[in-house]
Amino acid sequence: MRSRLALSTLLAGLFAVAEGVTELFHTQSSGDFDTTADYVLEAFFVGFLVAAAAACFLLRERATAALAARACVLLAGGFAVVAASAAIALVSGKGEDEAPLGLLFPIGLLVCLLALVILIVESARGHARPRWFGPALLGALVVSLALGENAGALLLSLPWLALAAVEIREAEPRAAG
């Protein structure tokens, strides 16, 4: 489980970094995608969301209470709904202003925010592991939404990369004696 969680969190972080770096050089069209970079940005976003959904689903196994596990599954579902919206935008070539099923994005985002609030409460109770991840992800998500395409994805990568580092370190075999 640790290796799958480490891989999915690492992929989420790396896709977010790739998206953020690309956004530093290109602003995605909000209408029809005009350039290859528009598609590349959306593909990085879809990759991030799919990896984040997988990571959250795997994170449920670290929960020590049913509500914390359900919050992880709910968070995974929220990321999956946003991923579906982004995948539809990628395939259709339509930006946020014209994307079919555009309501999926805000619905998925609200589900993510609700799940994060529950996860933070469960973290405070000691039922969600690691305890710092929920608050760090919520903070990064809120600030990244405020920043938008001005390095928001780079900020959002930080909790994922930190969790990947923890998982990789804990998965390494310990030297005997």
C-alpha cells in the first residue's frame, strides 16, 4: 500500500509542478483551445486530478476511524468529478467558459472542500494520518484558487510532494543493527 500511495502522491505533485511551470509561460484560453499548450496544460491538470483521486482513495487505509476513511473516499470522489470535467474539456477542446458539463467542476470542488473540512476535524481527533495533510491541502487549495494561473498549481504541488517524501522515506527498508 505504501508504494502505491507514494507513487500516486508523487505523480500528483509532479503533474501539478508540470502544470504550474507551463502556466508560467502560457495562459490557457478560457474559450476554445487555440494552441498545443492549451491541451498540454489541460492534460497535466487531468493527470494531477486522477493521481490525486487515487492517492486520496489509498489514504483511506491510513485512517483509524470510519469517518476519516469516508472523508478520504469523498475527497477522492471530488477529485474524480473534477477530473471528469477536465477530461471532457480536454477531449472537446473547450476551455472553462465553453466546456460541456461545466457544472461538474464546481460540484467536484465543493465535494473536495467538504471532504477536507471533515478530514481536518478527523485529523484533530487523531483519526486521519498523516495529521498535517488535510490542513496543508486545504490551505494550498484555497490559496491556489486565489492565485489562479499565477503559480497556483505550483503551490498545490507542495502537500502532495511532502506526502510522497514521507511515504517514500517510510517505505525504505531499515538497515539492520
